[in-house]
Amino acid sequence: MRGIFISYRREDGAGHAGRLYDSLRARFDSVFLDVSGIEAGVDYVEAINNAVGCCDLLIVVIGPRWSSLADTGGRRRLDNPHDFVRLEAAAALERNIRVIPVLVAGAEMPTADELPEPLKALARRQAFELRDARWAADVDELIAQIARAVAATRPAGPPAAATPGGARVDDGPKPGAARDQPGSRTAAPDSASHGGAKRGRWLPAAGALALAAAVAVWLSLQPQSVAVPDLAGATLEDARARIEAAALVAGEVRRERDGGREPGTVIEQSPSPGAQVRPGSRIDLTLAAPAIRVPGVVGLDLEEARRSLASAGVTAIETQTRATDEAAPGRVVDQDPAPGVLAPGAEPAVRISVAAAPPSVEVPDLARLPIDEARRRLSAAGLAPGKVASVTTSAQPAGTIMRQTPAPGERVSRNSAVDLAVAQATAPPKKASPRVAVRDLRGLTIDEARAALGRQDLGLGAVREHVTRDARAGTIVEQQPAAGQSVAPGGVVDVRIARAPAAPPTPAEVKVGSVTGLPLAQARTSLEKQGFAVGTVTYRVTETAKDGTVIQQEPARGNVAAAGSTVDLLVAKAAVKPPGAGGLPAVGSSWRYRYSSRWPGTRDRDFVYTVVAVAERQVRESLAAAGGDVADTKTFGAGAELVGRSVDGVALMEFSPFLDLLGDVAPKWRRTGISAAGVLPFASNWSIGAQATGRESVTVPAGRFEALRIDVRGTLLGAPPTSAQQLTRFELRIWYAPEVKRVVKYERRSYDQANTPLDQDGYELLRYELG
């Protein structure tokens, strides 16, 4: 490689240029830090052109004041045609040398309008940013790009040493050397550089011939080819190091899925291991990419399915429609391939079928048609006869259609059934049978009633008893049919007869024992052993008695009461402190969170909850991506709830985010039987419970809080319908802070049937505003 030239301004980026020079020198031999030692009497424009022309690549270090610095007369330096920095960059652009703008100290790339005419092309060069916080990593990436750029444009071989006036040596600063102000070696106080001395000086032309001879000898001693190292199984970082150690250059990097290799390791290389190539040749690499897990999307609407597949890394989604009435239009009814891990080498594409309403047909008019003709017309229209009912009428001929459902002209799905009402001839009237009026049987005995009914050609039916003091025992007090109703001969009459109530036993008198001070359950057991029952239980909030213990009873201890009677109890209730600080949040309250996930390819993003309505025991809030439109709106009530939410391509499981809605959430609070409907597949097969585990100190970007932690666990009962990578267990950890009036931190972990982690994500509170 002939060389890398670093152009910079001392007042703007000297320190960064020096650091960059040291880093590049550790990797490349020929690195030059500007033309600072031009001899007296030399044409500095020609010297700069020669220096830049002898390099493969020019780096322009751009700080925040690179384009705005002015000279002592107030003129912007870039507008001076003799400005060194302008001359260096213009010479490289004119010779079509690769120019890389490197941004430091938070600088932004100048636009074409901010640059003079010779430098306007610089605005079209892709810039590279070096960040102080990630200096080593950014420099490594810049070195890799430089190596690829040089390898693509220069033949292999040792660096050309020709320079504008000689060879590069590290001879320290030359007294009085000027920078940025041409015409005089002492024109500007600009000789300081990285570490206090300029590096990469240029010798005058007198040493060029001697250096050229030395280079020729050096070239004759260099190897004409090197063997390509075997990089199989190496990481990208290790492979690049081994390539550079072999005097070669890392080339293009591709990724392919390979189920038998560790993701991120080399599975192929070109040229092959052991091949003899010229030094500086490019080695292209193929790395193993992570496996793609295809999620199940059957039952989701089309947009949800696309987001889910895209998040899993599926690059191609083919959509087709299927006319069906088995699912709502727009819902996915089938997918290929099925949920699971894609086989190595398989195309990461999924075909999904989306439900569409089946084609409709118009119902024909069948009025007054014979039933056979109606069936024929229904078949011709793509419909089928449904239920057929007979209607007795004399208004139209028997066997013809009187009514139809659906009505004529309606549009229904093909193969739908049409119900028919068919006329039936009126039957001749039947001769009325003689009927008998039932006599009144009340007050009669059973024998008397049986005899009276026999005389009417009727019989006695069921006989039941009725306990009463208002009639003589053994006599009839009710009958069915009632007296005076007409029945056919041979009918029966059911009756109820009076039975006197049994005399109540005289209750025994029992002395009541004391149950005050006992827990309610023990008090109940004690009273039952004494022959009493617990009557009315009243609670009173007090701080003088233990919660749940009896503080008063009626009748009191020592009184005599009938066995089996009740004893009323007054029970202590501890004062309950509200779990929140001020109850529910007001309308307008908002919380901003930062979401992150360990799922490959998932980026961090912010989203915002905002309260839009508050009822007595309900809070309604909206969810939106930061700076975006509202994604959804949910209402949370007083019960422990598990709901699904979606924002900016992220699917969330929310659990009762407002602490005060759950009531007295003490450390022993728990809930079981929480529903997964609408949130998890196979919702009816999940066992979900929640429990408060105590208070913990939690630090998030919004601050440090003493929060109540609640753990939520869910387990799928039985084996899942598909075993490969199927969600069968999840855990939620949620931290509530009373002063925030909402959750401050959320974590979720999910596992498959083999207890292998599937995903881990969560969010933390960034800031909040209470309305």
C-alpha cells in the first residue's frame, strides 16, 4: 500500500488526529499526518498535490469548527484558495483518490452549500464517526473498511514509498513549520500536534533516489505468494486477526443459516484453505447465522401475523386468500411451514392463508311453487333446502311454498340452507267429544272424593299432603283440575289433603360460654360444641384488638339461651392502609418506558402510556410509541387481569398495572385462576397465578424507588399441540412504586416444553408526569 494521508486542523481536531494516527500506524506501515515540513522556496501547492497523489486514501478529520474557523482578518479559511486543508482535500477529490470524512467530537457532516466549489464533492462521501466513548471499537471498524478499500483498488505488494519530496520519517517537529497559513514557515503558531510533536514528516527530494533503491531490494526479498489459513469455526474477530497475520485482507462477509455450526463462526471461505495467493489478497467469509424460529400465526389478523413473522427474522411473507366461513375475514387460517425452527438452508419464507368471505348468491323467489320445483331452483342457484314445515291453510294449493327464510332477493353464502313453509290442506273438523265439569272436592275425605268422581266417570289421581292448621286433617284442601273446569270422560283429578303440623319440641336451656378473644373460626367451633350457631357477624375497625378476633358476643358469657339458637359476634378488623400514595392517577398522567429484548435483531424502543379516563374503580389508558400515534387503548378494573398489548411491533403481556385497583396488596397477597383469554394460545389450558413477595429497592432511569414486587407465573397444562419451540411456561416480575402510581419495572421470561429459554424482555420507567 502506498500510504494513508491524514488531513486536519490543529485548532479543531489535533488531539483526535493524533490518536487516529497512532491507531493506524499499529496496523499500516505508510501513514502520513499532513504536510507540515515543506522546505523554504518549495511550491507548497505542488508539494501538497504530490504528497496526496502518492497515497491510496485520504482521511479528512472534521471537528465541530472544521468548516467555520476564520483567519485573523475574519475570513473563513475554507474560502481561502491557499488554505492547506482545502488544498489537501481538493487534490484528493480531483485525482479520484478515496476520501473518507471522519467526524469527531460530535461534529456533523457539512452540506454541499457550506463547502467551496472544489470541495462540494466531499459532501457526497460517506462519513465515518469516531465516538470518544467507543473509540477502540470505532477505530477497529474504520481499519477494517480501509483494508477492504485498499485491497479492492491496489495490487498486492509492498507499499510504494515515493512521496512529494522524499520518504517518510519520524523526525519530530521542525521549528517554525507553519500549518493552514501558506507562504511562510512561521506564518501561524500551529506546530503543536498529538503528544506535543507532529508525526509522519516528509524528507526533501534529496533522499528519494536512495529510498527507491532500498525499496527495490526490499521488493526482491518479499514472498510472491502466501498460503490461505484455515478459518473454519473461527469467530469473525479471530478470522480477521488471522487473515491480517497472513498478510491478507478480510473481504466480504456473508451469513447463512447452518444448524450444525455455532452462530457467528466461519462455515465457508474463498479462496479455500491452503490456496496460494499474493500478499494483500482479499479473503471472503461466510458466517453461520442464528436459526430462525417460525412463530404460529394462525388465528391472528394479517397485520399482527406479518409483525410476528418479521420479528422472528422471516424475510419473505407470501399471502393468499381462502374463501371460508370458519374464521372472520382477515384472520390467518393456515401457514406453511408450520411453527418451529426452519431447517438449515431452507428459504426464510412463509406462506399464509387469510380468511375471506365466501362468494354470495341471491335467494330466488319460491312463493306458490310446488315443493319439487322449489328444490330444483334452489339447487340451480347454489343453495340447499333447509327445514321444511307444513302449514294448514285453504289460501293456496297444498304442496306449494307459502313462506321462505331467507327472503327472496337476499344475498347469502353459497350452499346456505333456505327454510320452507309448505301449504297443507285443511283437515275436516272433528266431532266434539262430550266433556265433564269437575265438581268441588274441597273438605271431602279421600274416600268421599273417590266416590264423587266415580259418579262423573272420572278417577282420583295423585294424592299429596299439605301441612296446615287451617283445615281438618285428612280432608282435601287443593285439586287439579280446579272445580268447574271441563275434562274428557275418564280423566283424573290430583288432590292435596291437610296434615296437622307436628308439635315443636321444647328447647333445652343452655348457658352460653365465652368466645371473646378467639379468632372467628375457633369461636365458631366453640359455639357449635356448646349447642349454638353463629348468628350475625359484624366487623369493627380497631387498633386495640388483633385482626379477626372476637371482641364482643350477644348473648354474653353466662347468659342462658335455648339450645340451637344463635350467638351474634363483633369481630376486630385492623385498619387498612391504602397501598398507593393518593389513590388512582388523574386523567392526563403519563409514563414513558424504555423497552429492550434479548431476541436477536430486536431494537430498543420507547413507548408512552397516558390515562384518558378514571372511574370509581377503573382506569382507561392509551399506549403509543414515543412520538407516534396511539396503538391501542385498554381499561383496567379492580380484578387481577392479564391482557395483551401491541405497539411498534412489540407484543406485551400487561398485568394490572395500577396497584390501587387491586385493593390491599400486602406481601402475602395472591390471586389464582387468572384468565389468559385473548392473550395466549390455547387460553383455556393455562394455569396462571400472581403473588406479592415483598418490597424491594429498585433503581431505574427515572430514579430509585421502594417498590412492591409481584410475581406472575403461568404454566400450560398438558402437552402443547406442537412440541417444537412451543411456549409452555412464562414468568413476569413487576415492581410497583406508590409515588409513581404505576409499575416502574417489568421483566418477562418464557420457556418451551424442554425448559429452554425462548425469550427475555422487559421495560423500565424513563420519566413520568402525574396529572
